[in-house]
Amino acid sequence: MDKSHRTDLTFSRQLEKAMTSRNIGATKLSRMSGIQRSQICKYLTAEMSPTAMTIRKLAIALGVTSDFLLGLVKADKQ
């Protein structure tokens, strides 16, 4: 994928926000969610868009809603 063409940044920002507030890095989130670390890094840099199932797995692992990760609500349920 061309680096100049990025996916929507909202998911990336929300994912980073949830990870930071919980002090969880990509490696730990990978173990918790079953999603490859390389994929998580691509989501964080907006190089790749997640599937609905991936969003669900990440939301469960981070203890937030899918709506939070998608930027549809402002507060997470930490």
C-alpha cells in the first residue's frame, strides 16, 4: 500500500488512546487479543483498516466498546 494513502485516522487514534491509558503496548495487546503485533502496528499507523472481528477482539482485550475504538463515543469504560 502506498504510504501516502492512509486509512481513516480515527481508529488509530482511539486505539492508541486506549492502549496508552492502560499502559499496554503492542506486544502485550497482541497476546491479549490474539492479533499479530505487526497488524496492531499497522492499525496504529493507519496503514491498515481492521475487520469487524478484529475491532471486537481489540475492544474486548482493552475493556472498551467497539464504538469507542471507532470514534462514535468519546469516553471509554475503563
